[in-house]
Amino acid sequence: MPTTALPALDPQTLQVLAFDIFGTIVDWHGSIVREMQQRYPQVDGDAFALAWRAGYAPAMARVMSGAQPWTLIDDLHRQILDAILPDFGLAHLGDAERAQLNLVWHRLAAWPDVVAGLTRLKHKYILCTLSNGNLNLLTRLSKQAALPLDCILSAETFQAYKPDPRTYGGVARVFDVAPAQVLLVATHHDDLASARACGLRTAYIERPLELGAKHPKDVQPHPANDLHARDLLVLADLLGC
Amino acid sequence: MPTTALPALDPQTLQVLAFDIFGTIVDWHGSIVREMQQRYPQVDGDAFALAWRAGYAPAMARVMSGAQPWTLIDDLHRQILDAILPDFGLAHLGDAERAQLNLVWHRLAAWPDVVAGLTRLKHKYILCTLSNGNLNLLTRLSKQAALPLDCILSAETFQAYKPDPRTYGGVARVFDVAPAQVLLVATHHDDLASARACGLRTAYIERPLELGAKHPKDVQPHPANDLHARDLLVLADLLGC
């Protein structure tokens, strides 16, 4: 089946940049490893971070299938945490310690290029999040990382998790623009493919160390994306910001 | 009936400041008058601004009563605009001109103390909007006025207009805090009273010229409010920011 080539992206046609957060903007793996080293140095932080994150997609799938009612990511993260703690010798942690640890997702560190890149992009575009994180998580995360965003949009806004089309289409509807005036910026090809299916334009950001230095990611360009950038500074270059 | 005195507000108990926007943060009357002077100098801009704003509460009441389905403020503003144009000799305006004029609500100017006041308050608190404006309006307004907010919350977020309790209670629920950890900041006593009924703390901001220099507002303190401030710089003083 022949693929239809998209016309080259004209940066002037875009109005809104919607950013995936976990992996794209913040280093969840490194942040969790560092927090575990401080709190529970006996635990393999790399394996712990990967196990916690591995529960994420299945948990959201249970919600979207209707097997579990609408649940915020903060609560899904806690359910996954409770499930994996025994595997890491931490079954004895009390409720307060679990609650504190769960909030590591509100304290994730941004990749080093992010603040400078967003600052350049903000002069030309509306910058929003489009993340499965809940509004509370995304707001506190953005505040502590000093992200210069214009608006926090979340799965919570649309009561649906990515890759549900209500999320991608919802960004265009909120800002009263055509889907092709929205660029989804993400480090995950499946997220970008789902956005394209809704008519959005897409930019891939490499983040080769998203899964940690032991698990380098394949960051080869995918021709279906409109843009491919090593980081947000290169994205700003590509968009003429 | 005796009133119950609230304990004095301890600024340390607050986590979130939620700001009303029209009148409190931006000068809708002055901005509309200036835009009308530029576009249609033959029109009485003061009367025009007041007529447009006068349609606002009844339009939201129609939505909340169920007489009209859920409608964004951008669309309610347009309906009111269409209704008042003939009264001001502007019945001849075409659709594109009406659409452009309607977007004046995205371009309202902030009061002179706002950016400096928010900047101080932001160091200590989560700053969000709680406005009946839709997300698109609030985002574009905040961006052009360079408001250093952490999150845009809107009637659209909660699918209910103030003074519906879902809006005030919704802010506390979104940020996972008690209602008393949220301070509503507004220049309208009825908005503040509705917030108090939901357990929020309240701060009144004077804005004596909200309705224009010809119609000075009574800005006397109301004892039910926790705080009373001339502007956001005084609010920052009162909160120790």
C-alpha cells in the first residue's frame, strides 16, 4: 500500500505545540533512580524504575476498557507501587512512606535542554502539555521544574487516556484550531502515530537515555514524523524560533 | 443570627491561589473602550462595554438552567455581541468583523500591578485561574499579558459556571488539597461568598475602576472576607510574599 507523503511542514501553519511529558520533557527513569538511591539504597533503582513504569500502560488500559472506573495517574501510580514493593523487599513500608514515594512523579527533573528550548518556542507558539499525568501532577511538576508553559492539558481534561482520539482532537478543539495546526512533540513513536491519525503534525525527540544508560533506546528517524530533533533546542532551530 | 468568626488566616495553611480574571486580573472595560475607539470611534465605548458585559450573567444562567446546552464563553460573548450591535448602529458588521471584535476578550490588558504581584505570589503558592472564560480565551489572554500562572482552570474544566459549587470545590479536588487550603482572589463579593460556602478562603481586590471612571465601584471591606487588598502587591504583602 503506498504511503501518502505529507507536504513539508511549514512552521507558520502551526499555532500550538503539545508536549508529551514523561520521557520527552522529564527524565522519569533518572529521577526515580536518584530518589531510590537516597531513600532505599539497598534497592536496584534501575529495575525499580522500570518495573514501576511497566505497570503504567496496563493500568491505563484497564481504565479505558471499562474494567476500572476513571482513575487519576496519581492513584494508578500508587496501585502499581503497592504491587511492586514486595518484589523489591519494601513490603514493610507504611502508608505515609508510600504516599511520599509516590509523589516522586511530581518531582521529576527536566532534561537539560528543556527550559531553554521551551523559552524559545514560547515566543512563537502556544505551549501546552498533553500527558496522561493528572492536572495536579503536571502542575506541580511544571512548577518545580520552572517550565514556561501556557496551559496544562491532561487526560484528566478529556477524561480519556492517550492514545484515545479524544485527547489529540481535544487539544485542537480547546484552542479552536485545525488539527494540522497542532504539533505533538514526543519521544514515543506510538504516541506520535496516534496523533497523526487524528490529523496532528508530529515531532520526534530522541531522548536515547529515557530508559537509563543500561538500556539505550533506538532513536532512528521514522519517516512518518514531520520533524525529528535531538532535543528541544534543535526543535526550536527547525521551527525557526 | 450571629455570624461565626473565622480564625485569622494563616498564610502557611494555603497552597493554591485561584484568581478570578475579568475585573480582578484584567481591565475588561478599559480594554474594550480602547478597542472600540480604534475600530468604531463613533460608538460610545463605555456604554458598549457595559452592555456587552451585562449580557454575560444572564447568558451563563441560561446554560446552567438547562435552557441552553453547554456553551463556551467565546460563543456566549458572540451571541451577546450579535444582540447588541444594532443598538449601537453596527448591525451592518459582517461575520469576519464580528469574529475579530469578539476576540477582544482574548486581548484584555492586565491591571498594572498584576504581573509583579503574581510573580511574588508564585514563589510560595500554586497560582491558577478560576474563571468562567474558556480554556482558549484564558490561555491566549494569559500569554499575551505574560501572566506567570501555573495552571489554567476554567468553568470548561468543570463543565459548570461559577457560582456552581463544582467550580470552587473542583479547584481543591484537582490539587488534592482541602478547600480551606485554596484562596479565591476576586473583586466580586458574590463570587467570594459562593467560594466561602464551599469552604474556600477569600481575598477581595478593590479594582474601583472595573466599570470605568464614570462608574466608580463601592470597594468597602466586607468582614466575611479573610483578606482585603487594594491590589496584588498588597495581597503579596499580606501573605508574606
